[in-house]
Amino acid sequence: MLLGRRRTARVCTYGGVLMLVFVLFIMLQALVTRDDVLNDFASVGSSRVFSSDTGLSIFDYPADDQRLVNYVRDVLIKQYHRSSTEPPYNLTLDRLNSDYSRGQSKIIDEHLNKKNVGFFVDVGAGDGESNSVTLFFERERTYNGLLIEPYPGRYKTLLTKHRKAHTLQACLRTNRTGNVKEYMAVKERVSTVVPCLWLETILAATGQKVIDILSINVRDEEEDIVRIIPFHKLDIRVVSIEFSHDTNSYIEIVKYMAKIDYVAIHQIVYHPLHKVDFVFAKKTKVKK
């Protein structure tokens, strides 16, 4: 009886050791796979973009480095070109002259004197339709633009909307973030590593010096992002920012925008949605 118990104990011990080894092996494989994914972002074509002497990836280059700008323009941005064979919009609410935003689009349209043909940059574009500030201008005012969205699920949905604009799956880099960030697609239970780029780099890649509308819809990073925008290098005419209602960062942003000669021309608070929307415009271009 005693011998049988000892044998059983040994079997249990060996089984526990084997299970521990198996778990460690799986964890090691996961880390290796993740490193491989990260390294994939440092590749252009068949050549690595790591500097052999410094070990830096291309995403570590300065924001205005032309090699980085070229890579973002030629590799990362999904370019849109108008054609007669392009698919029609695939929108949930497909009505002409519709304001898909919470009122910001109409305010901006009036401020810009219903200007036709312009350029927008939409940071945090979401699914490309819900509460979109830029969709109205794309459809009704023939604007071109760039839609930026880091979350895998939202970006995938965005592409199905057939927006007539360039798209970029990336997060914005700030002084508090690194050059890549991992996002989890909840439904698919798959993680995606996304590059984090300076907005200065992205804007340089568009080749646009005049940005009619800059729409920012990010979560709790509004102040960090606004403070690194190169306003002195570009003519950004209108800036629309959505804030979470439970943050006071908009107070600091209003002060900061005033210092760089932007004034708030629209503010609205949505208590049920816990949102605060601001629209800023250059003082020299504010309608009297």
C-alpha cells in the first residue's frame, strides 16, 4: 500500500514538472512571436531598416527625417485615388447633406463659408461614420483627407465604409509614448502591433501645407497630442477636439490654444455621452 502511494506521488511530481516545462515553452514561443511581429515593422521590402551601428529602427528617426516621411507615405498610408470604378459608400446612414457629427460639421462649414475642395486630417477616425466630423466635407464639399485609426477592429470597419480618403492604421506618438503600441481586437482575440508616429511626420507625408480641418478624437491623450502639433509650420485653419466629460484637460487646451492665437468658436457638452466638444479657429480667420 505504501509503495503504491510513493509511486503515485512520483507520477504526480513528474506530471507537474512536465506541465511546468510545457507552460514555460508556450510562454517563450509567445514572446518570440511578439518579437517577430515587432521586427516586421522595421522592414521595408526585403531589407531591414535598422541601423547596424546604432540599433535604431526607422521609427526612432526624428519626426522630420525624410527617410521616415517617405516610409510613412509610400508604405504605411493606404492611398486613395478617385476612379470611375470605385465602390460606392457603404454607410449605415446614407443620406445626402447629412451631418454625421454632433453638430461640429455645420459650425465648421459656416465658418469656412461652405468652401468646396479642401483637405482634412481625422485623428481617431473610428469606424469612419459614427460621429464623424469629416464625412460631411468629404461627401458634400469634395474634400480629400487622411483618416487615422489605430484600433484593429475599428480600422477594419472603416475600410468597409469606402471613404474617399487616404487611411492610416497608426497611433500618434507623444513625449509619453514609444514608437509602437499593441492593441487587442476583442472579437478576434488577436493582438496587433501598430506604429506610433509623430503627427508632424504624418502631415509631412501628406505633402499638405494647408489643413482646413484637423479633427482629434482620442482617449485621454488630447493635451499631449495638441502640444506636439507643429502649428508654426502649417496653416491649420480649424481644429475640432472631443474630450471626455470626466477630464479637465480641455481647460488647459483652451488656454494653450489662446496662446497660439486660436479661439474657441463652438463648445457643447453632452452629459448623457460624457463628451465635451470644442471647435477652435485661427483668430485671424474668425468671422466677425
